[in-house]
Amino acid sequence: MTDRFHISPLKVGCGKFFHGKGLIALLPSEIKRLGGKALFIGGPSSMDRVMQAAEADLISAKVTYHVVRHQAQCTTKWAGEYAKTALEGGYTVLVGCGGGKVIDEAKGASYFSGLPIITVPTSLATCVATSMVAIMYNDKGQRAPAITLKKEVDVCIADEDLIGSAPRRLLAAGILDDIAKMPESYHQKMNMRDYRDCSLEEYIQILNSRGIYHFLLGEGRDLYDNGKNAKRFHDAVLTNLLHTSIVSGFADGSGQLAIAHATYDFMRNFNTEKASAFLHGEIVAVGLMIQMAFNGYPESEIQKVRDLMAYMHMPLTLQDIRFDATPDSLDFFIGKVAEATSLSSTEDIGLLRRSVKAAL
């Protein structure tokens, strides 16, 4: 009999997901549906963009709200402070606006306060706006234990005019972060060919990540060149903000932390200051080169991804993200990545060591 006290629910989906042009106009009605008094949490520049698009409608709808411009690291402490502010102020809903870290801060405040959360992403850099995990850091910018939400994000409003005005660098980072999902899904699972070789959750993860990989590899240049005017921009919003988080949800507990994202964690924890200038997806992209080599992808396939990265002016190597790739530093990096990704055999660690050359 299943122990009902040890069931881990799938962390998949979003209560409502809106994506299209001009949909920021839906924000007042969604706030009213969730009690009518909103505490906005966002980064300074992203909050300015959201308010420019939404303020007139909020005032016209007589929505009560207060805006906080968050400039510190995304920490559990700040999430608790914002939860306290929301509860003491009688707010009924939190609205997280901006990029991944500040939306995760708002999600953390939702977790601690028990209040519903609306997310308004201003770029396609990550899938944080719909995921049920809030990634946390300490005050130095190093990784801290994540917060797993008790329920899904209540509403995500992905306004394509707002998202389309984000810098191209954020779009490039999001494209590569999502492309990484397929190679990472195959981490230590390259023998999987169909549903008979794995659990159905893993099979769903692999099938969906494969679709994301081919879609973004095929459309990446057009998206980068033309932004919101790209032929498949509408689909890219769906893919980057929702589809990818569904893959992550199905990956939970099945080895999701693979080499590309372990590289990200390493750089945040052990190369913190030097890597602070680089986006999540930029660091993941460098780790993706190692992941693909480790998986045994043909050099021609790795080069396709590398060419897309170069086209979008992204870092290509560990040195490009300001990692001092000395023999001792590489030994330390390999050891930490192996530990994080459950690689322990001499054969696997040797393969990882050889694969690192793809990012040098």
C-alpha cells in the first residue's frame, strides 16, 4: 500500500496562462478576482515597464495596489519580509513582475504568506513565471535551498508587447536554457528509446524536451533577429514560459540536475563574483556543451548549438564566463559537477573530464 504521507505530487502547470498581445489589460480583473488588493514586487526597470503598460487600467478599475522595487538578492529572508508586509497590509494577492529572480522572490512571499500569486514576466529568459519551484540565493549570490510551492502559480499574464520589448540578450539566454532540457533529460539515460525503457513521467519529459529542442534550434535565429515580429514568436512565448516548466515538473525526482545546470550552480557558488555578470541561460549554455559531449552527441550536432550561441553573441567557453580554467580549477569543477550529478564511477568521471574539453 502506498504511504500517503510520503506521496510527492507532480509539480506541473499553472492555474491560468494568458499569452498574446495587449493582455496586460487583463491584470486588473485578475487582481479583483483574487481579492482586489495587490502587492507588486518587481525589479526597478521591469516594474517601470509593467507600470507604464498597466497603471492606467489599474487606476481606471479602482484596484488598490502598492509597488515594491526589489534590488537585493533573491533570498528566503526577503521573501519572508514581503510575506509579512503583505499580511500586515491586508493585501489579497501578490504580483511578481520582471525576470526570474524577482518573480521567484514574489513566489517565495506567496509561499510564506499563503496568498495567491500572479506573475507578469517581462522576458523569455527563464520559465520561472509558471514553475512551482522558487530558486533562492544568499546575500552573496550563491545558491541556497529552493522553495517548493504548495500549489501552482495562480495566474501568469505573458503580454507579448511587454516581453517583446526586452533586450535580445535575455531572449538568447532563454532559448539556450530551454534547448538544454533535452540533453539534460538524457543525462545517464541515453539508452532510452521508448516508454518501455523508463517511467511514463520520464518519457513525457523526454518527448516534450525533444519538441522544445528542435523548435528553438530551428527558430532561434529568426527569434533573435526579429523579436516579437518573428514568425513563431507567439509559439516561443508558450514554449519558453509554460512548456519548459512542464518538462521541469515532470523531471522532478528523476535526475533533473544534470551537467548544464550543475555548471550554473557551480559558477554561482564557487565563481560567484566573476560569473555575476552572466545570465542563468548564458552559464547553462556553456554547461550544455559539456552535457552534449558527455551524452555522446555527434560533434556536428554540438556544433549546431554552438553556432546558434555564437550567432546570438553568447559566451561559448568556461573562460568566456570568466572561469580561470587552470588544471587545479578544472579538477575542482569536475569534482563538484560529478558530485552534483551523481557521477561516481571512474569511467563516468573520466568521460566528464574528456567532455569538459567541449567548453574550453
